[in-house]
Amino acid sequence: MGKIYGYIRVSSMDQNEDRQMRAMRERKVPVSNIYMDKQSGKDFVRPQYARMLGAMCKGDLLYILSIDRLGRNYEEVQNQWRILTKEICVDICVLDMPLLDTRNGKDLMGTFIADLTLQILSFVAESERTNIRKRQQEGIAAAQARGVRFGRPRANIPDDFEDIVKAWRSKKITFGEVLGKCKISKSTFYRILREGDCSMEI
């Protein structure tokens, strides 16, 4: 019998992987064989996933909690499923979808049902990713319409900033004195000029 592996993916560094990890422990997946990536499911350029592929051999078993943890790109999920099951020849068990367990139903009908289920679920996963992105864009647009600003906060500059800049340009004060009077860094000073916070030209 081959080795048992588990793959976990969360979309960002602040998301919690406890539910997936608990599912792997319940299947007695060795901790050393659990691979986890913390990044988007839009593609498979993932360091831990690549390491897992390199470690697995024919006859091994891979557990995944749900198909969207494998990925959210329809074509990529289909392609990776083929690589895992046809090229590396491992079995896959998607825990929340019993039909996606390649250990069962290896006859023609079982394979057909599993393939059809995979296509539907991977399509749903990509559709959800598209909808999430659309909702994010709509949320950003609505926030901007309310006057919410994104990006780094605007630096607080003194009311006489333009006078300070003019004095610097006329060599009445040094650049160090400019930064001291404004209480900002060199990069922030030039950013303020670039962004047009002052009518002076760079």
C-alpha cells in the first residue's frame, strides 16, 4: 500500500486552516505528508503543491477536503486531476464529495460519474472565484463613491510646506532641514511632490 498525503490550501495568510487540518488528522495523514499553501487558487504555481507532486508515487492516496481547496480554475483543476490520477497514478479522495474518490468505481460507469462530478464542481469553484472578484470590485467602487480612499494614508504636512520647499530650492535651507521641519522621510517628501500635494514642480 502506498503513502497517504493531504493537501491544504487557504487563500491568504490570515485565513484559518484548522478545519482542513482536523480533517487530515481524522484520516490519520502523517503530519510530514501534509502540504499547505497560503495563496489564491487561481493557478497551481504553489511551492508546497509542487513539493507534494515531487514526493508522491504510484499507488499513493491524496486527501483534499473539497475540490475548491485544490483550485478554482476550471481548466487547471481538470489538468491537475489528470496529472495526479493518470501520470503519477495516485488515488484522490475529496472528503466532502464521496463521488470524487478514485478508489471506488474504477469501472467505466464509475469513472464517467467521477469525471462528470469533477467537471461540475470545478466549474462551480471557478464561478465562485469570479463572483468573489466581482463582489470585491463592486465593493471597492461603492466605497470610492462614498469617498473612501485606498492605499497608504496621506502624510501630514505643515501648512507652510510650499514656503519650506521654496526656501530649499533657493538654497536658504538644507534638505535635512526640510525633512526636519516637515517631519517626513525623503521618500515621502518626493512622493508628496509627485502626487501634487503641493503646486511646486519636482
